[in-house]
Amino acid sequence: MVLILSDGNFANSDIVNFQKQLSMFTDLLIRTVAVGADADLLKLKKISSNHTVYLSENITSAIDDISFASDEPLDAPVSISQILQSAPSETEESEEDWDA
């Protein structure tokens, strides 16, 4: 897991070299946090493994994402009924006979 705080002020050739080096590490999660009002978000997106950039005021979201998430894409449910079908069913606990 890598959390990069940067303004994105680096050359495109550096991005290409960075991506080549990191391609050896397939399970590496990289998140980027844009620092400064003039941060280059497009360049930072290129080096993030999920192609998202967090603003500095959302650094806690970036930490949460890199700690508990993955880069696996999630499929959106087709409909509400699909969500309801996949919801865990509630089970009733059997009542014990306390008078026995």
C-alpha cells in the first residue's frame, strides 16, 4: 500500500517510468492525494492504481480506501430487486423454555 501526497508537478516521462517500475508489483495499491490548489489532478490520476485522486481535505478517505479497499471493479446492481435478493435473510432465534 502506498499513499502519495503530491502536487503532480512532474514530467510525463517520469510518470511512464514510474508506471513501468510499478508494473512488477501487481498487488500494490497506490492512492494519490492532491496537495495544493494548483495540483495537477490528471497526472496524479495516472499514477493512482484505481485512477482516482483525493483532495487534501479528504485524506482520511484516502487512508480508509487504501486500508480496506481493493482495485477490483464493482458491478452496480441492475435493479433494486437484485439488491433485495442478495440481502442476508433475517433468522429468528428459537425461544428457549425458561420454565423447564
